[in-house]
Amino acid sequence: MRVCAPLLLILLLAGCGRMLPDPQPGPYQPGPTPSGAPPASIGEVLIDRPLDGGTQGAVLAEGGHLGRCLAQLSAANVRFSPRPDEARGGACGLYDAGTLGPDMGTVARMTPGDPTVTCQTALAISIWRRQSVEPAAREIFGQDVVSVDHFGTYACRPVNNMAGNRPSAHGLAAALDFSGVRLRDGRRITVAGDWSGNGPEARFLRRIRDDACRIFGTVLSPDYNAFHDDHLHLEATGGRAFCR
């Protein structure tokens, strides 16, 4: 059967459209950020900023928003693994909390490792470690801190472990009980053994206590009462600041 020229031309052009090769994939383009996910960038990395009069307010602002808090930790190369919220009844539970892993920007490590804390507390600890504890040790002792020792973070109990007292911030994983440090040469400096006196150990401990008061909302030391004669209670919460 003969096909007229105009019809043949139309059929050929239609077929060419189907014979074009498939387009090759281009560079990966991320999709839209899911609602509630951490922001892609932050204006300033707080953990790398020297302490000033605005540090505590910045910790409350950035740490009080989970997305921005996670972005701050990530930007400073601090490992933090969020975990699901967990209500335990009363004033205890985990909210915006997770496991604080190593700070890859420093040699100091937490002992015991991987404490459970709120993200805001992790941010405050990381600032204190980089901007106070480590530089103070290098200045006073001429060496690095390799271990930041503590008695714990998360525990559902009343203040001072005394029945009838108000719930402790430890019940929300919002506090750290710091006990001392270990230096690179193996020397240990402890609140229990070195707080009193005028030696370099006491100067170091009092300096990092005073710096902590510029970061944490509540700081309690042996100067406060006998319940704190072997540790610094560091509480990253809002409200009226208290330092003693």
C-alpha cells in the first residue's frame, strides 16, 4: 500500500520523539528539609566562641531549640545521639535528650563516657570544656586535660538524695556532677582533694567554677554546702541564675 508523502513525514517525526535517548541523571539535589529537622547552617558556632557576657543567654536560646542545638553540636564536631522522649512520671524523664559522645575537636574525654544529657546540657558542657577547662589547664599546668571526670548526669531523685526535697535537675538529665580532671601526665585534680588552699590545683578548680557560672544557670561547689564538697553541680537550665 502506498503512503502519501505528507503522512509518511508525520509518522517519521513522531517516531523520532520516542527514539531519543533517556536523559542522564544530573548532580544530586537534596529535597526540601523536613519540618522540625535541624537547620542547614548556623550563624555562629558557640562552642568555639570565647566566654563573654552573652554566653549563658546564647546557651539558653540555642540549647532550648532542639534543631538549633543539634546544629551547634554538629558544627563543632561534637558527637551527640538523640534518643526518643521518655516520660517516667513525676518530675523525671528524658526530653530533647541523648547520648553525649566524644568531642572530636579536642583530646579531653568524659569519664564515664557517653553520659545521657539534654541537648542544652551537652551544649553547655562542650562550651565549658573547650573555653574554660582545657585552656585553664594548659595555662596553669602546661599540659592538656585528657579526662573530664564526673559522678553522673541522669538520675531520678530529689535534691541531695533526701526524701521530701524538690526533684533534682538530674531527673531530667539537665545537670552534670563534675568531680575532677586527669592531665596528660596522669596527674589527677579532684574537687574532693584540691578545692581548698592557694595552690595551682585550687586556683584551677575555682577558675573553672567561676567560668561555669557564665555558662550554666546553676553552679554549686563546696562553697555552697557539705553536699557538694566533692563535686561541682552544673545545671543547664533557665530561670534565676545561682552561682556559689
